[in-house]
Amino acid sequence: MSNQHTSTLRVPLVSEERTLGQLTEEICAPMERKPSRMWWVAFALAVVTLAVGVGMVTYEVSTGIGVWGLNKTIGWAFDITNFVFWVGIGHAGTLISAILFLFRQKWRTSINRAAEAMTLFAVMCAAIFPVIHMGRPWNAFWVLPYPNDRGSLWVNFRSPLLWDVFAISTYFTISAVFWYFGLIPDLATVRDRVKGGLKKAVFKVLSFGWTGSSRTWHRYETVYLLLAGLATPLVLSVHTIVSFDFATSVIPGWHTTIFPPYFVAGAVFSGFAMVLTLMIITRVVLGFEHLITIRHLENMTKVIIVTGGIVSLAYGTEFFIAWYSGNPYEKFTFMNRAFGPYAWAYWTMVTCNVVSPHLFWFKKVRTSPAAIFVLSLVINVGMWFERFVIIVTSLHRDFLPSSWSMYTPTVVEVGTFVGTFGLFFTLFLLFTRVLPIISIGEVKSVAAFARGSHAPGHASHPAHGSETPHEHPAEAPEPLPTPALAAAVVRKDMPV
Amino acid sequence: MSETTPKYWQSLAARDGDPALLERSRNEFAEELPVGVAAQPADQSSRRDFFKVMGLSAAAAMVACQRAPVQKAVPFLTKPDELTPGLALWYASTCGACSAQCGVLLKTRDGRPIKVEGNAEHPVSRGGVCAVGQASVLSLYDANRSRWPSVGGTKATWASLDQAVTGGLREVAEEGRAIRLVLPWVLGPTAEVAVARFLAAFPTARTVRYDATGELEAIAEAHRLTHGVRVVPDYRFDQAKVIASFGADFLGTWVSPVAFTRQYSAARDAAGTREMSRHWQLEPLMTLTGASADKRVPVAASDLVPALAGLVKRLAQKAGQAVEGLSGVPAPRMDANVLSTLAAELWAAKEKALVVCGGDEPAAQVLTNLANELLGNAGVTVSVSGGLALDAGAMGFGELLAELEAKQVGAVLFHDVNPAYTHPRGEVLAGLLKDVAVTVATSDRLDETASLVRFHAPDHTPLESWGDAEPRRGVLSLRQPVVSPLHETRGMVESLLKWAGVAQSHHDFLRARWEAEVFPRANVATGFQAFWDEAVRQGVAVVLPQPATTESPAFRPESVAAALAGRGVAADEGLELVLYQKVGLRDGALANNGWLQEMPDPISKATWGNYLCVAPATAEKLGISDGQVVRVSTGGKTLAVPALVQPGTHPRALGLAMGYGRTKVGRIGNAVGENAFVLASSTNGKVRRAALGVKLEVTPETRPLALSQIHASMEGRGLVREAELAEFLANPRAGNEAEGGHGGGHPLSIWSGHEYKGHKWALAVDLSACTGCSACVVSCQAENNIPIVGEDEALRQREMHWMRIDRYYEGEPDAPRVVHQPMMCQHCENAPCETVCPVLATVHSTEGLNQQVYNRCVGTRYCANNCPTKVRRFNWFDYKHDEPLERLVLNPDVVVRTRGVMEKCSLCVQRIHEGKAEAKREGRELRDGDIRTACQQSCPARAIHFGDINDPDSDVAKLAKSGRAYRLLEEINIGSAVTYLTKIRNTGNGSAE
């Protein structure tokens, strides 16, 4: 990808002219300066919210699931809704980092790091729920197939919940490896910028002795490509398997073959919305408007239009099949969704997910960060309600009318959900402080100087960039005789 | 500490010895920890609560590391011969929970009774036992029972109490002042003899008979008028071809519901006998009996007597007899054709018809007797001579109140009655009893009445005492103690004898009476000892009736005019309140019983508390919705109760259940609901509990009702299938045509299915027999250690019953048709729960059971979500069995589940194993009927059948092949192991939907 040709007609991905050194400085700056007052306020808020969540979970685990609003008919509600919601959020990271990488979408470079981090944090938030929703969470390890001394006890490989365990853990592992692997060159950059002390030692270990040599870069890129290939099926698998929780059951409204593609599209839809929410804040707060440009935002809104369309189609198909199948239970469930006691939730979902994305057809909306921000929140609300509608409205009125019931969440459930946002933002805010939130190495490859036409006084750089087989040439004020030597020389005192 | 050491005080209150402060200082924590935050409104949790919760959880984490406390099992030094640990002993006895006195078998384990079951050998109840009877075993362990006798509220010894009572009674008798013994109408023959001895010892003593609900009293009073004897006749619903019930809930609460249910279902076994009785029900409120009726006509309470009079007029016309005294009764405000059709049908079934009537009005009972007389039913469906003779010389409670007000009474003894709570003028007792020298109560706790008396001599529970009963003349049912008294209580018979100067134990007295009076009538060749042993073993002895005559006393036609005198005025068109008994709680004597409080009412499906039943049309007119608080005023008294829109209620009728709102029954029953008894009217000593003119005020306030079932319509799903009798006789598959269609065979399966080489357990439920009485629900709860969750949790729809009875309405809300469907785990062949459990905590057994492995369960609730019949129950909390006494009721064969695990019906797997082990021990094949599930055992209607479906000769296999058989949700191929049999109705309409 490094020697790919970029048309001058294209809007530049880095909108302002920056030297490579400036880029490094800019991206590393948030880690190196003292946190701003705003960061502290945000962090305090996030930690307090997290503490609320911890308190709620502690109370729930010590007292019993009864502190939630569930009942004999409705066994899942907020817990699994939140689980699917967060897993869905976690989808954008892999999509951006793996699929867009394979499709050579260069615009991913300035958002992939943060999106991947978001993925990890979202999956962490998601993983809380399958554990705490158990009646006896201290026995959660029983879902793992490990050799044990409890006789012939084993796990049930027919259970979609077990598939979830594998799907989520695999997804988390691959995402974490992929994210970490992509971080290594940047970790070395940070290592080289740090003067000394503990921080230096830590980054030294974390950067795995990165030298920035041509051979290192070569291997790095090969492995990155392979990992991207490995992660790609996961984009489809995770939410497919999550949807199996419902699709393989017998409950009308759950028992639906359309669920796997529907869930994947919904996950990408919500994931991109969440990336937008975070990126719009980040670019303003950290002054990265030239790195995360309107074009980035616009591209993401286009993905939202597409996935939103798929989701809308799925909603329609569900209703069509409910009618076309002639299955009275299914027909009832869908009529009940749209016109029953939870109709408000259904129509909230439709408004947010079906109607609101279409505003992105307007360029004005698509290019206004404020409008995008609002709509991204709306979509996330809609996607949360989608899962709520699927889970609760299907369960609350199933086959036998005698057990029909209603569900109202308790303070504990709402508090736990809010608490996961606390966890998410605590982690994300820490992330902005300790790691470069934009891939320094990758963003340089799409910087203006790499485009050849308007190199601002570093005449050698365009040539350098196009000559070397790497996209990450070592930045140096002066051209150096050979890349290998450059690396060897620069390593000592220069940021890579 | 020396006397001179100065005592420093903390505050003025401490210095003055403020008792409240002292009490507080004994507690480690000044305030109680808030439990159930979910129950609190959000704005009530404070910072303090937050820290408490945090601190508690940190402490909990550390406490969890503690070793489990060592518990020691102490073996017997000398083991009783009959006791084998792990084996249950069964004793035949007589239920004492209500006046029906059914025969029961009591299961004891290691010396403690744990289960009440029906005694199939008993000629009256014939194997059934109702929910109340089942629950009486829990009342034995009620922690709020009195543990010792007391005098003036302080603990006393029996000797000192006896001395004081005897002395007091002698003194009163010597002064010639009245001694009054307030008793229930039904005591049992031996207890009656003891009462007679007491009366003989104190010449000024008389009995006062009290009936909280007035039903027995009205029947007895009417028979006194019409036949000259105070008797509750022996009804034979199995002999009746046409039954007309005017507000009598004979399947639920009236006289002897278990026996009547057995008889009723025997006469309605369309599949077996090809015949079916026709059941008419005219009633103001929707009752359990009305729900089973073929023809149900809502009639206002004030129109019951006019309706009966109208019926009698028509019957008299057909009989060609003239009846005096009916002219004054106004015409009933109902469709006259109903009465004409009913009269014609009754007349056609002449001699094999039966008219019964509920309520507390003797006039209505007199008309009922007249109707039966005109139909010639005497001796066939209703037998006065075979009935239960009641105390002929007793005074009414109204007379006692008058005497008390006149200060003529020197001593009052209350036994098994609670007028301070159940009488509309109960509140005056407190003042009146102050002027009585000797006041005694033998109730099992310091209840509303007992707390007003000086001497409290607590009686045994029926499970701890000897006794007998004569539910039908000549059928002597024996009661034996199955556990030695838990507390320092003493049988009431023994107390009475002691005070009367007879030093004989209850057992000796009973045995002596049986030897002298019962044995000679027994007509057996053996000696008395053998007869007695056999009677104790069987729990019942059938002897020659005493008096031996079966001649029924003649009907006195002149009584009708007397009974109906002054009934000329038609009631106004206003709303009428009817106080009724719920199937679970009846008159509220067992209000401290959690099983009964939590048993969903068979009709309204409400648990915990009472509510005003309002007809849908009336509710719409007045703007009343479910749970809306209404203020009911009558006779200067007002109650604020939540309303419940009850289909089938007559538009002018309002129903409020008695038995709630107790104040001194114990921690479970106190302050549950409102006391409806206070709304009854009491004029001239006559209490009326129906057709009370009331004023209704609708308030904006709401009080949620803990309903176990919210939705009442079947939504057109073929869950309960039914057919009309004529259709069924022509085609056994009538109403069940869908069965075996697309649902029957799923031809395409890539899996061969489970293989059952040995047994395959299955259930069959006869929806035609099931009346919905819910005896099975409580039986299941007792057998399987199912916790009581309480009102708050029931409001959240988290009751734990493994077995429930679904109730659906169909048709017009004002006169709906009702169906009941017992619902338990269906033990599906392709169980949706089994595939989804990640840890294999629910698995299929080799005998077709769907088994739940509690200690493997991690509680994902996925199985419950995926259960199409929603029969799985989750332990939302640790349902504490923390009252040591109440813990004794637990069945040791069934594990008590911890929080966080799923549970459900196991088809009584412990009974299956017991049955198999027993057969193996005896070296024989298991026979059909060896194993009976708890629900099956107690069903008075025999609607539930259990057995091995692999055995083609078994009951259940035959039923599963019958034309009436269908399985739920065949279309999703769950392969239910429970077969339902279509409901057959005999409405005579020719076609059913």
C-alpha cells in the first residue's frame, strides 16, 4: 500500500500540511503534556459512573438476580440487551482495522487505532454481562471445557451460549493481538521520545525491541496483513453467533433465520455510530481536526447509510415472513411488537434506525460534525432499543398467554448499564493518555507530503516515500544515505 | 460493682430508663439494614445506604472464607422399632382444617409429619384432599403458635391454669351465673361427648355455636324449620343427573368440597360412563363451581331467594302441589326462561336432581329444601337422615352477645372460633369480656379473640391430637397424633374434661367411648382391641348409623311461609356486596399459612390479599380498573380495598373475600388484605354477609394486585380443546380434530430420537375432570420444598410454584366460559431447554424425564426463556428457610435449592425412585399405579394420571391413545410427555366451537 498512487483530485486525508516530525509531535502530545482540566472532569465523571456500576454489580452478586426486574416469564432483559449492544459496538474496530485494510481503504489510518481500542473496551463491557447475569456467577468458569475432577461433567456443545463463550473470547483475543501488533512501531516511537525512568522501561518492553529496520518493517507488514485476514471472518462470526442465541431458540420473534446477517449489519451500524461519537469528541478536544477530517466522518456516515439500509430491510423482512409463514405465534409476536405494550420501544427503534440514517443523504448533514454527533447518538439509542425489542417483546408474550407478563427495569439494572459506560469511558480516557490514539506510522503514509504535488520544502521526502518499499520511512531532517543506516543512526536520538 | 459506684448516664432518656431506648441498645445496629433496594423507590437510597452496601459486600467477600459450621447428627441411643431413617411412615388420620373432616394419610419422616395426602380408603373423601388440608401440615410448624398456656398474658403452667379455671368456673356456677361454651358447629362425636360432660358438670353452662361464614348455620337452621332437626344433609352429587346450585361453591368451599368434587367428577365422566350430569349455577360472583358449570347464569345476591322461589313455584306447578307463602316474594330480576328451562330439566330428572344453595340465609335454604322435596330427591341425592346432626340445644352467637351486654355471663370459653375477628360486631367483645369473671380460649395462638381472654389454654393442632369425626352418619373417621406435641399445648377435649373434673386423657376418653358406643355398632367378629387397631390403621370405621333409622323426618310445608315472612320488599337497584370465601383462605383461620396465602386463587389468580370483585360492565361504568382503590361503605363502616375486574360477576354484585386483614395471626398473615367481616351486617343477632347495600367511592389511588396470571384469553390458540357431550358421543375426536394433522408426525428428522428401553414416564391430564381447585398446586409445593416468596415477589410475578393452573376465559365478559389447565413441566422429548444450557444442567433421562441438576446450574435462565410453556422457576434470591421450626416441614427426599439456580417439576422423581426401589425389594415388576405423583395423589377429581407410557396396559398409555388426547404445541415438535384430554361440556347447545 505504500507505493500506491494517490490522485491529486482526491481530498487529502491529512488536511493540513505537516512534516513527519510535526505529526509525531502532535500525536504524541496528549501523552506527554499534563492532562487538561477537561480531561480531569471527564475522567472523574467516568470513574464515578464506573463506581456506581461496581456498586450495583456488587449488590446484585451479593443479593441475587432478584434485584433486577426480571420475572418467571422474562429471564433476560437489560443484561443480554446490554451484552448484545456492547458486542455490536465492538464490531466497528475489526471492520475498520481488518476489512478496510484488506480493501485498501487508506482513510482508515487515522481512526483505526481508536476504533480498535473502542472494540476492546466495548467487548470488555459486553463480557461483564454474560458473567453477572448468571445466578451463580462464581461458577462462571463452568462454561469452559477444562478437564476437571467432577466426574464426567463437561460443557454442552449444543448450547449457543457456549458458542458465545468461544466467539467472544476469540474475538477479543484476535482484536487485542491485532491492536497491540499495530501499536508496536508507535510504542517504539514513544519509547524513543521518553527520556528515561520507568516509563522508558515499560515502553522498551512493550515495543519488543523494535528497530525500525527495513526487515522489521517487512515482517511487520506481512504479519499485519495475515492478522487482518484472520480477523476478517471474526467480523462476521461474532455477531452471527450472538444472533444464534436467539435464532436457534423456539421462541417466536427469536426463531428467525435472518438473524445472522441482520445482527452483523446492525453491529457495524452501531459500531460506526459509536466510533463517530468518540472521534468527533476526540478530534475537537485533542485538536486532531486535520487528521480526523470531515472526509473521515463522511465516509463513516456512508457506511451507516448502507448498514442502516440493511437493518431496515431486515425489519421489513421479519414482518413479511411473520405474515407469509402463516405461523400464528410469530404473526402475533410481530403485531405485538408494533402495537403491543412495548410499541413505544419498537417505534423508538424504527425512528432511530430506519428513519434517522437517511438524513445522511444530505451532504450538509454528512459534513456537519455536530449533526453527525447527534445522529450517532440517536443511532446508538436505536440499536440499544433494537436488542431490547427483540429480547423483551419476544419473551413477554410467547406461546401460552397464561404466562404473559411485563418487564420494568430496576434502578440496579439501569445503574449497571450506566456503569458499563463508566468503564468504557474510563478506559478510553486512560487510553488517550497512555497510548498514541492515532497510528503515527500509518498516518504518515497518507500525509500530504506523500502525495508528491505539494511537498512543503522537504523535497526529498516524496521521493523517499515512493522509493522505499515501506510506508513508514524514518523521519529525519536530512536525507540519509541508506534506509538501513538511517534506522541505525536515527534510533539513538530521533523518534521513529 | 458495688452499690455506691456512680452510674453514669448517656442521655436523659437512658437515665429515665426509656424502654424503647433500652430495646434499641440491645441491638447491635441502631437501625435495620435496608433489604430489597429494588423494592424501594429510587429516591430513598442515600449515601449511607451506598456505603453500607459497599461495606457489606467487602465484609461478605471476607466472610465467605469462613469454614462452614460443623453440624452434628446425633443418632438415637435406642432406636424406636418402627423408625428406619430414610423411610417414611404413613398414618391414617382425619383432616382438621375445616368442618368437612376428610380422611387423610400423614407422611412422617424421622418423627415429623411432612405431607398430607388423601386416604383412598375413606368412604367420604375417597383419596382427595384439598389445598387447605394439604397446607395444614405447615400450620403445625407455624412459629407464631402459642408455646405454652398463659394467664393474663404471662406464661403459666397447666396446673396453675387448671386450678384457676376450675376454681373460677365452680364459683360462677355456684353463683348461678351463666357459663357459655362458644364452639364451632362441627366438633366430632367424642368431643361432643366431652362437651356434654362439661355441661353436666356445670349446670349453668350452655353451648353457643358459632359459624364465621354462616353457611353451615343456615343449612342447619333451615332443616330445623323444615324437618325439625338441625342437620347438614348428606349430598350425593354423583347420583344427580341435574344439579342446580344457587350460589353454592360446592367444589371450592361449600360444606365438603373434596367429597363433592369426587362425586361430581364421577358423575361427569363422559368417556367412561357415556353420561354426564348437567350442572346449572346461578350465582352473583364467579366461583370455582360456577367455572365448571355447564350453564352459568349471573344473578344478583338479592335475587337468589326470588329465583329459588320462582323455581319452586314452577316445580310446584309441575308437581300439582300448592305451596303457601311464596306470594310475597318478588319476581327475580332475571330472564324468566332460565328458571322455566331449569325447572323443566330438574323435573325431567326427578328424584335424580339436586338443588343446593350457598350463603348464610336460612330462607334460601328452606326454599332449597322445598325444591328438593318437590323433586323427590330425598334419600337419593340428598339425605337428611344420613347427614351430620348438629347441636340441637345450642344458642346463637347473637344471643350470647345480648347476654354479655346484659352482664348475665360469668364465664365464656372459646374453642376454635375467633368472633373478635370474624363477627361484624367483634370489636365490642373486648369491652364485654372485661365484665366476665372467667374467660378462656383454646385457640392455637393469641389471636384476636384469645388476646381478649384471661386464660389461654392452647389446643393441639389436629396433627398432634386424638379425635374423631362423623362426616356422614355411620362413617366414623379417626384422628390420631402423628407427632408428639411440639409445644406445651393440650387437647381441648382433655382441657374440658379436666375442668369438668374428669381425669382422663384424650386418648383414653376416645378409646373408652369407641369401646362403649362405636364397637357395638361395628358388627365385627373380633374383639375391641382388634377393631380399634384396625380403625387406627385405616383411619376410618364404617358402623351402623346411630340412630339406626334411615327414615327421613317429614318435610313441614308450613315452615316455608314462616321462613319467608317479611320478604315482600324487592331490594333496590343499587350495588350489593357479597362476602365470599376464597378456596385457599376460607374464613381466615389459617391466614398465617404462606402456602395458602400464595396459592393463586383459582378464578382471579390473585395471591396475597383480597380485593373487590367488580363486574366488567360496572367497572366500565364507574371507571374502575384493576388495582384501583375503592372505598366500600355499608352500615357506617368503610373499607378501602383494591378492585379487580372479575368477568362473570353480576353487574350489581361486588365480591370481597373474607379471611384477610387479620391483626393477630402471625408474621405471615398479619395485615394481608382487609377484614371483610366488619362489613357484614348484624341485626337482631342475625349476621348477613350477602346482598349488603353498599356505597362505592372510586379513589385515584391504586394498589397493585399480585396476580399470577395477567392475561385471561387463550388468543385463539388451541391450548384447551373442548367438545359438547353430544358431539363427543358421536365422535371421540370432537374438538380435537387438529391433533394428528400437521402436528402429529414430523416426517423429516435427521435424528433418531431418544430410546427408552425401560420405562418412559408420562402424565395425562383430564381437562374435563379438572375443576381448578388447586389442591395439586399446594401438594406440589409441600412435596417439593417449594419456597414461599411473599407478596412483594409475587407482585413481580416470581412465585415459585412448579405446577400452576392456567385459567382462560372465553366469550362475553359478563358471562364467560372458563377453562382450567394444569400446567407443569411437559418433559418434552425434544426439550428446548436441554439444548441451550451451556453447562448441561438440564438433561434427558433414560426414562424420559427432563432432569434439572441443581448443583450444576449456573443460572443463565436461557432454559426458562426457551421453555415454550414457561414452567421453569428461578431462585431470584436465597429463599430463606430460616425459621427453625418451619424448616421441619421440608421433605428430606427433595433438595432445597440455593439462589441462582433454576428449578421445575421433576415428575416427583423421588417418588419414582422410591416406587422402583420398593418393587425391586419385593422382587416384582413395577405395577401401574405404584407410583403416584404428589399432584395426582391429592386430586379430588382424579384428573391427573401418571405412569409408564411404554407399558401399553397402563392407564396413561391408554389415555394417550384415546380420541380426546392431544399434546401442547405439537407444531413446534417439542414432543410433550404430558397428554391433555379434551374438556367435555354438557351445555346441551348441540355444537361447540
